[in-house]
Amino acid sequence: MEDLLRILGGSLPLLAPLLLLDLALAVAAVRSILRRDRFRFGSRGVWLVVSIVVLLFGPVLYFLLGRDDS
């Protein structure tokens, strides 16, 4: 357990910006999903689940595939 904490403690300065960026993308995706009525693929519920459960790639998938800008 101590080894795991030492490894995580050493890599935390590298991971913190990535985690903050991931959280910001997730918040932006959820806000965008809740404001829209139309989606290119799927429905609002599907995109909310994808954006929250698949936290790392879900928001990116939504912004690339789900948004209907028309």
C-alpha cells in the first residue's frame, strides 16, 4: 500500500492538469447536452450517460459525433 501511495504521490503533479482538463470537458459536455434539443446520434439520455460514465472519452465523443449544429 505504501508503494502505491509513493507512486501516486510522485505522478500527481503530472496527472492533476489532465484530470482538471477531463473534468472541465465533462462539465462542458453535460451543459451542452442539457441545453440542446437535437442530437446527430442518440438521445439526450444516451449522451449524458456516455459523457459521465466514459469520463475520459465520453465528452470528446459527444463534441465530435453527438452535437447537431444545424
